[in-house]
Amino acid sequence: MVGNQLEKRPIPASGEMIPVVGLGTWRVFDVGNSQPRRAGLLEVMKTLNAKGASVIDSSPMYGSSETVVGDLSQQLNIRNKLFLATKVWTSGREDGIEQMNQSFQKMKATKMDLMQVHNLVDVQTHLQTLRKWKDEGRIRYIGITHYLPSAYPEMVRLIKNEKLDFIQCCYNIETRDAEKELLPLAKDKGVAVIINRPFQEGALFNRVEGRAIPEWAKDYSINSWAQFFLKFILAHPAVTCSIPGTSNAMHLAENLGAADSNLPDSKAREKMVKEFSNY
């Protein structure tokens, strides 16, 4: 990242460029009408916009998160600068349509940038609706998500048999199952990849608590463990964007600091894994 210019990567389906680090909303944006907590999230959204990031990922599963994203983006008047992604998380065609319509309303969106089938729930039914809505111009991209490696064989099957723009999966320095088949296949098939749980919901920080980042990591402009973990992910050639969740504007700025082109090569990534495995 030079100044406010974040590294961007293309969505293979279109060539559109998006920043490599975005914002997840699981738990952290589920604050309801709490004004003090919304005030903190307003600073997060301000920072996201000021730093040139755009991808925000949510879901009906995340409580009030969609509503909070919609309200704050409207308050800041930045909707046209955001890449909004959400999900359908229910069974049945009509229930899926109703839920997605509610997501549009909550997020104050007339068109959704990315709609995903959350955790593959009734995936074949919803993909039919998503394709139709994409053809009609209601959504720009479609995808599928999961966070458990046990679901990756089904994701692989869907990538092979369906026309998908995006997948979203868990991948980090500790949970590397996606390296085996899912990520290489996505790259080969021209499917964009969003990474969830980059910090294993905070568990990675617990592993390195009280330890300084290794000196050699600074050769890759790594100044914190958050950047260490994110750069490991971003250095994988199949990854398009990672979405760490946070309710802290300073933490978001730190995460976005990993969004530059000074990434570790394959040997350095092996060194990172070895370093982490010692803790």
C-alpha cells in the first residue's frame, strides 16, 4: 500500500479490481440500536472508506449486522464506494427470495454486488434464483460460502459443475486445508476467492501472545501479527480478498496495512508456517 492506495486484484469473471483486504461483520456489527457501539463502527466505516477499501461482507445470520452496515453507509453517504456482499441463509425458493429482498432493504441496496449461498444451505435451489437475479441485473456476482474444511469437497463439486463468480472459505496459517484442492481449482476455473476467519476468530493471536514478530518478517513490511497472518493468506495466488472482522478502527487500519504488493514468496511462506508452529 502506497499512501491510501491498497493493492487490488481482479475478479476473474469481469476483470473488475477490488482491494485485497475488506471487512467482515460476523458478531462485530451485530450491535442493534446501541448508539455507543454504532459510534465505534461509524469510525470503522470512515476508516475503511478513507483508506480506499470497499469490500464489506455480511449475512442474515449475523443478527443486525446488515441493518447496521446499511444505516452507517447511508449516514456517511458512501454506498456507491462500497462493494457489498451478503448471503442467503434459509431453505426453500420463496423463503430465499423473501430473505434476500429483506437484505436489500436492510443494506439500503438497489443492486447487490455479491450474493452468496451461506454455508451451502439449499444451494441448488438458491443458485437458480441467483442466476436469474444476475441476469436481471439485481445482483452483480454470485457465489457460495463455507467455513468448515469438511464442506470443501462439496464446494469443489459445485465449482466444477456450476458457473460461479466467487467462493468464500476459511484459510489461514493454521487451517490450510483449502490449499489441497479448493484454492487451486478456484484459480484454474477463474473463480474469485474471499477468505473468512483469517485469524481463526482470534485464536491465532492467542498462540503468539507476548511474542514479538520475527525480525525477518519486517523485510515484507510486516509490523504486527495481524499483518503477518494476513500477508501469509494474501501471498497465495488464488486469493482475491480477505475479510477480517473488527469493531476497532485502529485494528482495521492495521489490517489494511497488509494490503500491499510486498508479499512473501513460497519459501518465505514456508518459513512463516515453521515460525508459527513453534508457538
